[in-house]
Amino acid sequence: MVASGHHEALTDAFYRSLEFGTGGLRGIMGPGSNRMNRYTLGMATQGLCNYLIQSFPGQEIKVAIAHDSRNNSAEFAQIAAGIFSANGIIVYLFEALRPTPELSFTIRELGCQSGCVITASHNPKEYNGYKVYWNDGAQVVAPHDKNIIIEVNKITSVGEVKFEADPSKIISIGQDLDARYFARARQLSIDPAAIRRQHDLKIVYTPIHGSGITLVPGLLREFGFTNVSIVEAQATPDGNFPTVQSPNPEEKSAMQLALDQAQAQDADIVLATDPDADRVGVGVKNDKGEWVLLNGNQTAALLTYYLLSARHRAGQTTPKDFIVYTIVTSEILGDIARAHNVKSYRTLTGFKHIAGLIRDLEGVETYIGGGEESYGFLIGDFVRDKDAVSACALIAEMAAVAKDQGRTLYQEMVQMYAQYGLYVEDLISLTKKASAAPKKSRK
């Protein structure tokens, strides 16, 4: 970089250390203390190891690790596994890429004290990240988040990182956990009879080159859908995301291939997931026959509307039921809950707060579903982070139930608005590049 005269890029790469925030690391990959690489990842993992050993003295500590399709994700997962094992910690490492929600599920299923997933979610291809979870399967919250940061900041040299792996402590996992996840997710279905009648619902699905391909088509089959068409140009996991500028289902450009395929096949619905399959995008046909995308509020509202009304029809509603949504999410979710005599809670932004509420109310009240404007939704409590895999299956079921009653999903949404009032929202997406080291001001 010096030889090439890239001084500004060099300064940006080294002027500070990549910050370990309350959820972990996220940054551009490359050399430098302000970049995602084996050293910044290693120091963060060593700090987490130190905190786990302090927090669970005398116990056998176990962690689970997953990764998405991003460049270097598999390598970073192996590096993290090696450091955990070198610190005497048992590691359950997925044999290949898997969605973030399955990592959350696995932590609880295998009784782990912690876990991490290597992903930068829906960020552009230059980025990668490292999200940390606690023993409840949720991203870390207070006091653990700040305590982990303290321990990470104590690591001042890569020489303090134990990179020498102990292979005897690394256990490969995969299909068995997939089957266990499917078994729990199948129980979320409310109207399997409607799916049997509408099993050939025409579904177009794209994983946008990400990890959703490992679970979403399989879960749709498990639910009983027999006519799922994959966008082949985006089916292969690829960290370069060659068909899109950004692998974000919030952006129409990332969904265009799926919409085009749906138009050509006269499909009923389009489903999409981001690289780590925690965000879901939905396309529907309006009354003019045009394909339109639902925004995050519309998807969350429709799922809440379906879950509560379908559970009521099926006689599954209980006085302990509750839903959750965050302060950046449309108030229509609360209106729908109140109309069904179901309790609703609002939390701060972020699914870790929804998961925290589920944990606090466990055994006292019954969590049904919860969502956030940022294309995230969680149904049931066996996962503790937003889950686009199960959301895809329930959205498909919702479309099947609507079709069984002679309506499209778009018409279902119009009916929802007619009943609860029209809510209008729009999304403005701003991309802000990181700044280089602050320059001295002149006086």
C-alpha cells in the first residue's frame, strides 16, 4: 500500500482498532487494525474466551460456530474454532455454511454457553463480521456485552492470542442439527390442511448467493409445498455476490432476478433471504398484475395478522399470548394484537431486546411472534434471533391460506389495512463510508 501510494487507504486501515461493539465485530476485510482479518478476529475471540472462563469456572464450556457465504467466512470460522479449542473450550463447528438462526437454535439445543457466527449480514461484499451469542441463543446483552468488550480491550497484542488449535475439542456438526431444526419449525404450521389443498402454490425463492439455500427449500418441502422454483443464477453461495450490488432484500435491485422469474412463471409469491438468512424479502402481485415488494413493516404486520387470526380460528389462542415489536416498527402490529385481545410489548431497536423479553417472560407468558421494520421476524421461541427460514415457510403458508379463500397475499394485505387502518411508510437507505483518521483543524 505504501509502495502504491495509497496513503489514505493505509491510514484508514491502521489509524484505530476495529471496535468490538455490543454485538461483536463488523468491518471491511483487509490488512490493518481497523479491518476484519485473522488478527482482529483472533483478539476478539481470545477476549471472549477469557470472559467465558471467568463466567463459568470449573465447568466444561461449549460454544457453537456457524458462517455464511462471504469471502473468508469459512476460514474465519476455522480460526475462531482453533482459538476456542486452544483455550480448552469444546467447539461445535458447522461443516459448511448455515443460516444465523440455526446457530441460535444450536446453542440452546446443545447446551452451549456461547457461540458466534461469521457474517456481515446484508452488507456489501467487502465486509465481514463476527456476531456473539450467549447461552440463551440470543445476541449478548448487558452485562455480558460490556464485560466482553472489557476483556477484548485487554488484549493488546496478537501474541496473547492462542492460535494453536486442539483438534480433539472441535466437533463437526451439520445434518443432524438441520433435522432437529426442521422438526421444531414444522410445529409452527397452523393450517396444514390449507397447504395440502394449495401444495402447488407457485413460489419463487432466491438465497441471493447466501446460506438460505441450505435450509429454506428443505423447510418449504417439509411444510408440504411442492412447486418451489429457485433463482438458479443466485442459488450458488458466492461471497462476491456477482448478480447484485448489495445482497440486501430491502433493495429492489437485489430482488429483480426473482421478480423477473416470477413474472415469467406467473408465480404466486417471491421469497428471498439475505446472506445469513435472518432477513426475509417478499414480492407479491398487485391487483394490476404488477409485481411489487413488501417493506419490512408490511411483512411484519401481515405475519402478525396471520398468526393471531389463524391461531384464533384453530382454537390455539391463550390468555398468556403476546407479540413483540420494536420502537422503529409500525404501530399497526400493536393494533392487530389489541383487536385479538393479545398482549403486545415494544422494545428498543434490535432483536436482542426481543429475545431478552422472551427470556424474561419464559414460563409466565407465551411468545407468538415478533418483528422489526428491518425485514426481521421471529415465530416461536426455539430460536432467539430473527429467523428468515421459518418466516419464509409461514409466509408461504399465509399465501396458501389466502389462495384457499380466493385471495392473493396482496389482497390479504389490503383487507388488513381496511380492518385496522392504512399505514404508509417509506424507506430511505443511506450508505456512509468510513472516514479516515480525523484531520487537525486549522485555527
